[in-house]
Amino acid sequence: MQSTTLKQPPNVISNKDLKYIEDMLAWNLTAAKSAREFSSKVSDQEIQTEMDATYQMHKEHYEQLLNFLQNHSKIN
């Protein structure tokens, strides 16, 4: 049996792939909300800055995943 390596993802998202992407959306949204909440409650400026950066990172990941789904959905 010959093994092939994909050079890029297929143009189809399986149900299993979609479920995993949905999970990643939820994880990033939860992490972003948590970081935002922690940032608002901490008084140490260094920690607050790190929590703000963490919030921004997870927000960007969430938006990238959402954009991916919107750009690759069958219903545009």
C-alpha cells in the first residue's frame, strides 16, 4: 500500500472535523472571556498586561476559525 501526503487540506470538512473546529471555537471563546474577566479583577499591572495579551490572542484565534468556516461553508 502506497502512502500519500496531502500538501494542503481537502476542500471538504467532515462532520468530525466540523465538530473539532466547533470545540476549538468554544475553547478560545471561553479562554478569551476568562482572560478578560481576570484582567479586570487584578491590580498588578504586569499581570493585567499579560491577561490582556492572552485575551487578544484567543480572540484572534476565535476570529480566524470563524472566518475559515465562513469562507469554506457551502452557504455563503
